[in-house]
Amino acid sequence: MTTPATVRALIAEDEPILAATLAATLRRLWPELEIAGTAPNGVAAVQQTLELQPDVLFLDIKMPGQTGLEAAQELAERWEGARPFPHIVFVTAYDDYAVQAFEQAAVDYVMKPVSDTRLARTVERLQALTLRDAPADDGLAQLVEQMRALLPAAAAPAERLTVIRAAVGNIIRMIPVQEVLYFQALDKYVNVASSDGDALIRLSLKDLLPQLDPDQFRQISRGAIVNMRHVTSASRDDAGKLTLHLRNRTDKLRVSPLFAHLFKQM
């Protein structure tokens, strides 16, 4: 008789006492569970999850630098390899809107302060998911459906932009919106890619998106918006990742699993 593989968990929580308490409670309720590590914020959670590839990830929603929801979205975009995507349990203190969405989704959640009774139900659910042969993409598919339910509602239509004022060195270029191929977020700027070259603006993608024609521009990841009029084709690799190809450019734009459903017709 073979011994079941060890189930490994990572805890992302910015309050050390709460992280230690959650770890201790999990060890008591699930002695066989291995706590692979703890992360103090969302950025560290992403890095450690990609490195350690745990089976379960407990993500606090409110963390400095990057929220648990943002970390989960980044993980969905960056996950590679043969290991199944981890089952995510969100930990929240007051996000009522999130709780309502979690109630109807496959991904679980627990409320702070975490009670033994509620966490025991989560442990039972995780044991059922991790101690059986599940499809390799189960966790990722669950997360994608969950995150779609939590996407913010579309902002009220703003006045549409017709020209982008963007910087190229010391020169300000006036780029007609129709000529923009895509917008891509950088550290403090957004790169505006057009057939005549690239330029930079300080407007964030979040503020930029409501000012663009939704029939023409689509968000395809946390950091990119594409002009569909310049997309010539879409392709999938062996892992099912979707990539867009542009007219007259060699750029290849990866589509996040969260937005892949928008391109089913392609």
C-alpha cells in the first residue's frame, strides 16, 4: 500500500501573530499538513508560491504592497509547469462583497478571527480536493471563475479619448487612439505601443480603460490593454496559454486566464 504524498501549504499574512495562530490551528486540525512557509505580503506570496509550488495557499485579502486578490490574479497569469495550481483559501476580516462571491464559488474563504469550527470545515474540503486524483488544472479553473466573479463592475463611461499625449524623451507625441496597438503597464508609467514606435504616459491602466471604446479596446491581463483592430490572430501553446499576434509587429501579447473567455470566438 502506497503512502499518500504530503500536502503542503503556504500562509500569506502580514500580521505575524495571526499567521502563527493560523499555522498552529492548521497543524492541530490537520497534523499531516506541512506548512511550507509564510509570506508577509502579497508580493512575497507570489514569489514563494512560484518557488515552493504548494498544494494549498491561504491568502489574506488585505496586505501591504499587493492584496491577496491581486496576488491570486498574478499567480493565475504566471503559473507554469506540470504541478496543479494550488487550492486557494482567502482570509478576510470585512470584505462583505467578497464573502458573497465566495459563497457561490469553488474557492473557499475563512473570516477573521478564524474559528476552529469554520477552519475545520475548510480542512475537510481541502482534504477532499488534495487527497484524491484531481485534474491538473482544477485549482486554476476554480480560481479563474472565482476572480471573474470578483472583477469590479465596469466604470461609468467617461469621455472617450481621441488622442494620446505621450512622451518620447523630451518630445510630446500626439498619437491618435485608433493608431494605438496596445497599452502596457510599466513601473510608474504605461507604454503606448503604436506602428510608429513606443511612448510613455503616466495615466494608469485603471484610469485609462474607462476612457477607451470598449468595442475596440479590451483588457487582456493585469498589465495590458489591446486594440482589437490590430489583432490578426490568437494561438494556444501546449499548456493552453493564449497569445495574441498583432499586425505589422512582432510583439506577442499573453492573455491572462482571467480574460481568456473574451477570446473564445478566436
